[in-house]
Amino acid sequence: MHHTSILRFGLILVTALVLLAGAVTAAIFLTRPQSVPIPEEFDKPVMATQIEFMAEAMQRSAARIAAHPQTLACFTTGSPDVCQAQAANLHALNQDATVLFATDGQRQLLPGFLPGDTRRLLANAGSDGMGATASATFNLSLSHPVSNTEGKRLGFVIVEQSVPQLQALFDTLPLPDSAAYAELQQIQSGDVSMVLMRRGNQAIKRHARATLIALAGTPWQIAVWRPIVPVVESIAPYVLSWLVASLLIAILVVGTILAVRTRVNDSLRMLVRFTNDLRQQRLRSAYPVSLAEFQTPLATMLKLGKVMMGQQKEVSSQARLDHLSQVNNRRSFDEKQKELFASMKDGWSHSLLILDIDNFKQVNDTFGHEAGDQLIIKFGDALKNCLRNSDFIARLGGDEFCVMFPFTPLDRAQELAERLRAKMPESVELIPGVTQKLSWSGGLSEYSRDDKQENEALARADTALLEAKRSGRNITRIKDAA
């Protein structure tokens, strides 16, 4: 099975995020505008707004002239006096403008026109009744239809006015940079245009694409060329942005992964510590971890561990006790004897007393095993009540018990044995109606540093016990080491 570490997972995540950042950067680069955008202040320059405003004012003026009653009278009657009078009025109002009255169809002039390039103006009058033309001398001419009250078109009013400030306005055109190039063009027919004015480096025109700004209401337009940015220069900001984003992603993800790995390792170490403590049956009150994901499982394990340890202690305790007398069993006696015998090399003295219940077989034979069991139970309780807490009591088997006196020399153990006999109850009730005199025979000995084996003291005490039984029971005999 393939295992993935947290660090390897972090590297995979960094790679995926870096590739994703690269894909997003590439998408932004590919969907960006292909032409260089015109700055906001150049998108609609002041000169364009002024020219459009002037054209709109001329168009409104032509509309008012076309709708004037005296203009309608001129077109309706064709009277020279009426037409010339209207032309004189218009000339008095604006001496810089040329006004023509032309009939529909053949576009014949009506009387009363003022001087101007009549042929050009008639030729450029809009076929749809409205139009705008210009000349190389920067004259702007507009035509507006004249209709009677029934809506029938009678002809055109043509107004031409000079725009001498056009050059000054074009000079105010804010080019985006010093390397740009601009032209004021006049649209003649279709895509054909004539250059009226130019500014900047004309060589740029051969390598760049023009951005056109139309001047509404006029036949003019502004064309601007800017140098093409090389591909390397255009892509460099995007590549730099991707590299910076990738570096930030790598630092953030790797830092996070390392922090998480440290916390996970700390939590796992705490889990190992808990396992070792549980094995040694010494649980702590708490096992703090830094990750919340480990807190709940570890708290549950701690509760279960305490329950298990309690059960193990109970089982262990039961395994070390004699089931009938509830004192230590032979296994516990052997372990304790080994422990005391090992401490002899440090100069300590320990004594040993073997006890045998007098007339136990007679009780069993006379009153049954239930009474015999009760005698063992009552004898064990009497030993626990009459001895010190430091004394070790064990049942070796049958009606034979043993008391070890740790750190107690033989003479002191003899005093304790006599005190035990004096404090023991004289009789105990075994079963209802059956009371038995309680007496015991004992054999006392002392562990010796000359002993080769730990059971030698037990053997001497057992020999002393046999002597006590032969001597009439209910006494204690002592067998010292030779």
C-alpha cells in the first residue's frame, strides 16, 4: 500500500494551486483587450466635444431656418422678393455663414442665395434630405429638408460655415505618449479618407493599428496609432504576477502543512504516552493535545483505559487472594518471600510463622465441609484483625496459614506470635448451633543470610510446626538457622 505523508500531500497541494494560478493568469492574459486602450481623458477629447457641439448648433440652426414661415413662403411661391428678403435676414444674423435654398428633384437654386461654392454645396446635399460635408478649407456644410404643412418635401436649406479654429483644437489633442501618432481625417466615400491634419511620429503608422474616434454630425474622424508592445513585454507582468502568487501560495501552504504536521506529531506522541502508561497501569489525570480532532478520541480512550485498569487491578487482586479466606494465596506468598529474601543482602532481618488449625480434620469429619470452610474463613479474619498491617498473611493450603514479619528479627517475631495467640478469640461459630474452640499450632523461624534458597526458612518453620503438633498442639515452636 502506498502511503502519503503530510509533507508530500502539501507539496501536491502546492503544485495543484500553482498550476491553477497559472491557468487563471493565462486565461486573464488571453482574454485581455488586444489593442491598447485609450486613456479616459483621450477617449473623448475636448476638441471632439467642441466640434460636435458646433455641428449640433449648425444643425439646429438649419432646422429652424427650414421651418421658418418666410422660408416656406420662398419655397412655395418661388418669389425673388420673398427669397431675397429671407436671405438678407439670415445674412444679417450670421455673416460668416452661406445659406442656399435648393428645390427638390433637380436641386435648382431659388433666388436669394448668398455667395459660396454653389456647385459643391448642391452636389453634397444629403440624398435623404439631411447631410454633412466639409472642404479642405475647414468649412462645414449641413443640409436640412424643407417640407410643407402636408409633409411634402419641397427642397433643402444648405448652411455652410467656416471652422478656422479646427487647427487649434487639433493641436490640443492629448496624445497618450510621445511615441503616438494622430490624424484628423475627412471621410469621402466608404473607407476612403483624406488626411486634413497630422501630429506625432508617422513611422508608427506602419507597425500599429489605428484607434478611430468619430466626430458626430461631421464627416471628420480622429485616428490614433500607438506602438505595439512586444509579446515579451506584454506577457512579463502576467508571468511576474504568477510567480509572486506561486511563491505566496507555496509559503502559505508549506507553513500551514508544517504547523499541522508538528501538531499531529505532538498529538501522536501524547497518544503513545497514553498507551505506555496504560500498559504500565499508571494513567495520568489528563493527556493534553493541541488538535481538537484528537481531543475527543483521546478523552474517550482515557475513560476506557481507567475502566480497563480498574478491572485489571480487580482481577489481579483477586488472582493474588485466596478465594475462601480472603488472605493472600500461595502465589502471592512465593512472590513476597522472593522479595524479602532478595533484601537480605542489604542487612535486613525477616521472620516467618507457619500456623496450622488444631482439630481441623475432626471438624470436617464431624460437621461437614461447610463447617470446615467457615472455620478457615473465621481463622483468616482473626489473623487479619490481630496482626499488624505490615505483616503478610497467606494461606498455603488446607488449614495451613503463614505469616511473614518483614524487617523483624526472630526475638521480636516471637513476641508478636505470643501476642497473636493471646488476642485470638477463644471460639467461633461455624454453623448455627455449632461453636468450635479456636486454637492453632505454630512453627517460627528466621530468614538467614547463610541460606542458599529462599525456601530454607520455610522448611525450618515447617519442622518447628511438626514439633508443636507432637508436643500437644496449641503451642509455638521456634527453629533457628544453624
